[in-house]
Amino acid sequence: MTEKAVAPSQGPERVNGRIDPRIWWGVAAGSGIAVIGAGLVADALVPARLLLGLLGAGGLVFAGWRLFQPQAAAGSSEPALERFLREDAVPRAMVGALGEIVAANGAYRRIFALAEDAPLLSPHQLLGLDEGQRMALSGAEAAARAGKTGRAECRFRLADGAVRWLALTAEPLAGGADRFVWQVSDITSVRGRIEAEAEQGRELAQLIDAAPVGLFVADAGGRLRVANAAFEAMLGRPRHGDGTALTLADCLVPPLPPEGDPSLPFAAEVKTASGTRMPVRVTLTRVQTADGVEHLHGVVRALDTELALEDSLRRAEEQFRHFFDYAPIGIVVLDGNDCMLETNVAFRSIASDLAAGGGRPFVSLVREEDRSEVRERLAQVRRGGGGGAPIEVRLVGPTERVAQLFASRLGNGHDGISGLLVHVIDTTEQKSLEVQFAQSQKMQAVGQLAGGIAHDFNNLLTAMIGFCDLLLLRHQAGDQSFADIMQIKQNANRAANLVRQLLAFSRQQTLRPKVINITDVLAELSHLLRRLIGATIQLQMVHGRDLGLIKVDQGQLEQVIINLVVNARDAMPEGGTLTIRTANVTAEESTSLGHELMPAGEYVLVEVIDTGVGIVKEHLGKIFEPFFTTKPTGAGTGLGLSTVYGIVKQTGGFIFPFSQVGKGTTFKIYLPRHMPASGEEAVTTDVAEARDTRDLTGKGTVLLVEDEDAVRVFAARALRNKGYTVVEASSGDIALTELERLQGKVDVLVSDVVMPGVDGPTLAKRVRETHPDMKIIFISGYAEDAFRRNLDRTAEIHFLPKPFSLKQLAGKVKEVLTSNGD
């Protein structure tokens, strides 16, 4: 190897500003022997006589060092590595190409509390890093390997629980590719001072903003930079208005003292937003910052008399007392021993007469099993630990009452004030609603079974009601059997109402869509949503401009939003932000989204975005499956998202989840945009009922297709009694054969939807191929929406839900036959 001399001016330890050990490693994995060789400049690492033989797993490890002693460095008394290892004042560790610690000094072991015989570990292994710190440390390491100096700050927790902040600098090694040196500094005290100064700054800002006089800061040109609440109130501007655009000339007349010392108070008038003027006294102070920039600091005081000021203070005190006493949430002031000093009306109503006794310990209002948690939280707040998330407690008393507690300190802990302010929110009703909601979620499981049962019941009830109608044709009101038949029919109708409730419960009912503006729906729903998510979660509504209309069942859409919001709330136990955003999606945009299952078209997008824990990738594809849940036992049934999916799909929309663990989850709902046609008119389901008193007789050929014998027999007899020629078919295949036999001479096709073999929608498609003008009526115990998606939307298909009476069937057939197809 060729030796390279180092200029004396650079010193023995650095070449071009870098440590230069020129280390390389060779590992013979098969033999289990590792050899380390180094060609070093003078004093770079360790005397050549230092050879260490260590017994390793599977073989021997030898370290060999070869020194080069350029004449320029002659006379050096101590090799650099030996000095590197002995310099305990600055913790240092040398990192090899594979990320291992090659060498470290005693200070490195001490700062990480490593024993002398403990293996050397890297900062990555020693520090309990979060994601951000891990990325910062990796960035510093990458910079060093690229030949640059990298730096990161990380938090390190000692075995005794103490927390220290460390600054780690990664210094590259000249000529040593992918090798560098970690240098560690303890910056715990510096970080503490920074955080303390930031807290003082926040308290000062709050104090200025709460000052009873107007305060402002303007630049040398008179532009208003900062104004406190009192000055903005004088101006009549919104509390968070754009004050930076104003100048002193916009606010004050005159904006500056007419003459004399500018620091002396001068009389002026404030120009209010309403156009009136308020007399004030202004004091200006010229302040020059460290960088030479001049600012104007102003104090503005209204020119009221002392009597008026006292009156104002009295009214303010009365208003505060009114606010305190009649605030909608409970407020209680505690002394230094956590005993109650003052309570307001709302608190006394929550805690009943227990809160009336002054000096009573606050925890005495809480049930025994919750008292230790309350004591700990109050002690934590008193130590300055912050209120944190609210705690839920149960209050003593004859009835079960649940409340949330928020605690904060009165004063800063150094002003002699040791009291606490506790806000108490009665969540008994909300808790009851949560229990009811959880119960309704669990009952969704019953809905899946109920839907199938309801369909079969509808067939049975159709036959029962129908044959009762046929019997009533032969038995008049005076007949002895008339009352018995009517009793059967009335109870069958009651059963039919029960079945309709089962269908609604199982989401297989016929939807009642209407054209709505989703912005209005969300605005009305926002109040309920804020109650559902609680105080620790911020709700943001971002409404799109010129949103298109949608045609949906409003109640079902609201159920979708509520379910998603509740899921988002559960994903943010420590609080966060919930955003509901709406927007239009054009046909071109829908094509570029890449959702293969969603056809191109115009949609209205509804996004529900949370900043919660997120959903792991392996669970993302299962969240819409019934009964799938990641919540603990008793905390969820796994039916919330399956309900959302069912409603969205039944509405004709699409829903897609996106999630990142630790960042949050987004649900995107695409609802078809509704384009109202000219002259469009909603047809109610009561039309047939409204016309059941008219003449229901008629003429024509009816092809009746029904696999349930009892329903088919009743329907055929009912239509024949009204004058129609009825051709019966027990399946779709037989219906096609009969249609061919009749050579298409059929006036109306009445068919069940769900049948073995060729079902109703398939039968309708085949009939349309040869007889496009054929009038079709579907009868079914399932929802109308269940089959319409399988048909041409332009096809004129009529629907009669089961169970139906003789009059309803005859009325529907006559209505269809006499219509002109508009």
C-alpha cells in the first residue's frame, strides 16, 4: 500500500478537516474468523504493538493495526486512537461500514450507562426512539456516510425514569467510505430552558390579550402588526380579523401626537367599523429591536370617568358571576386541599345537594371505585402536568350519573395561588345514547336473518290476504263467515306491517329517495356529530362550491355519516381532528381515479377524514365484512362499516377506504350526481291505494309467472275474476315457452323477481329482446332496488311489493294497461 504524507499544519488527527483512520474490514464467514486491518497516518489510531485476540462464537477475532509514521508527524507522543479512547470529556464512538461500533471511549459508555464489560451498542439500539427521532438519526448517519456532518436531537430515558436530551453529531472519516464517528452531547438543560421560555412567552401573550386596555404594535411606517382583544373591540373588528392590513391612520385620529414628546399621552379618537368615533387617550413608545428595526408600542384607554369605570367593573363582575352561576356546564373551585370553595348552579344540579356544603372534599362526590383516579389527576394538575384528556367518573347518589371532569390550575404555581378549577360535564344522557347506539349496531346481525325471513313471510301473507279477498267475494257483510274472514285478513295485514319493519331493519326495504343538497344535510347533522365525537376532537366541515344534487334516502345517508364519524371517534382516543369534505367529481376525474369497479361519470364526493391510529394493511380489505372488528370484546360488533357499505351500495354509490398506521384513515364516498329531467315528477306508492275504489275490471292477456303455487293460484283467480285472460307459469323457463306459444300476444307480464333458474330480471331482458314494448310488472318481497340495478335504466318496469291484496293487484294491472308509457 502506498503511504500518503499529511501536512503538519493539518495536525496528526485530521486530513482535510476529517478524522482519517482508513479502516477496512474483511470477514471470512465460513471459517468464523474476522480480521481488521488499518493503514493509518501518524497518531491516527493505536500503536502497532497493540494486538488483541478475542475468542468469538465460531472462531477467533484478531485486530491488527499497521502504522505509518510520515516524517512530517515525527515526534508525536501519543497515538490518536489511544487519545480518542481516553478523552472521556466528549463521548465518542466510531462506526464501521456495517453500522457496528468499532470503538468508543469511556464517556460514551458513561452517558449511556453501559458497563465496562457490556457490548458496545449504537445510538439506534440504545435510544427508545419514536418515528421522527429515528428518521432524524438515520438522516444524520446518511449525511456522514455521504461525507457531510449530520446532527440529530433525541430523547433518552434512564433506568430510573429520568429523561435526558442528547445531541448526536455524525462526523465523516476522510478516506473511510461509509465510516464515521458519533459525538454525543447532553443538552437536557438547554432544552429545559427553551421550553420554559416558550411557556413564559405563551403566558405573556395571554396576559396581553386579556388586558383591559387596548394594546398594539405598529412598524415605523404605521402599519398595524399586532392588536389585542380590547383594541380590536374598540375598532369593532372581528376578534380574528385581518388586522395586519390596517394602519394607524385607519384606526386613530390623529394617528400620532401632533407635537411634543411622542412618549407623552395624547387625546385621539378611535374610528370604529360602524363609522362612529370613540374618544381615547393614547400613549406611544418607540422601541428599537436588536437588529435596528424600530416599532411603535401603543396603549389605548377609553376616556371614561372613574364612576363610569367603576360601573363598568361592577357590571363586568355581575356578568362574570352570571356566567359562572348559569354556565351550561358545572364549575367548581377547589382550595389547596381539594375542598370545594365555590360551585355554580349547573354543578349543584349535577351533584345534587351534595355540592351545597362548603369545604367538603371534592372526591366525596365521586363513587369509591373512581376516587383514586380523581385524586391522581388533581395532584397531576397541581404539579403542573396539565389537564390532559377528561376523565369519566360516576357520581354518588340514588341514580347512576356519569360525568366528565376537566381540571386546570388557578395561577402559575409561583404566585401563592394553589387552587384548582374543575369543569364537570354531565354525560349521563350521552352515555345512554352510546349504549343505545351500540345496541342498535349489535342488532344489525339480526337484520341479516330478518331479511330472508321477511321474504318468505311475504309470500305466505300474499296468499293469505289474497284468498281472504277471494272468500270475501262470496260472503257479504251479513254472512256468518264474513267476520271470521275479516279477522283473518286483519291479522294478516298486521303481520304484513311487521314484515315491513323487518325489511327496514335489515336494509332491504324499498328506498324513498329524494333530490337533496348534501351541504344542507351535513349542516343540519353537524350539531349531532359534535356531540358524538366529544370535546377532545375538532370537527371541520369543508363544503365544496357549487355542489351537484344527489338523489338518495336522506335518513340512510345520515346513518352512513354517523357510523363513519363514530368509527373515527373511536380511532382517536387521545383526541384529534375529524374532517368532512365534499366536492364535485367530473367524468374525467372519475376515470383518472383508477377505481376499476366504479364506472366513469359525474359524482358528488363525501370524505370522512380522521387523524387516528389508522388501519393496518392486512385488515383494510376486511373492514366491510359483517362481524369483523378489531375492537375489544364488548366494544363493537363489526356491523357499523358493513351497514355503511350496504347503504352506499343500495344507493348506487361507491365507498373506498385509505389508511396509514399512525397517521389516520380516510373514507371516500362517491354518490352519483343527479341531473333532474324536465318535467320530472315523483310518483308515490300510494297511487294504487288511492285508486282502489274505481272500476278494476279490464280485458287483456296476462302472463303470470310465480314459483309459489299459493300466490300464483290466488293472483290468477283474482285477475280472471276481473275479466282478464291469465296464462300461468311456475318458472321463467316455462314463461318463455308460453310466450313463444302465444306468439307474443301478451298485454302485460306479471313476474316474481326471485325464482329458481331464470329469475325475473333475466326473464325481463329476454322478453325485451323480442318484444321491446312489452309491459312488465314485478312482484317481490324484496326491495325494489335489489333488481332495478340489473335492468336497463331506461326500461319501463313497474313494481308491486308483496304482500298485496286483490284490489292492489287488479288496480296495478289496470293502471299499467291503461297508461301511455310516459
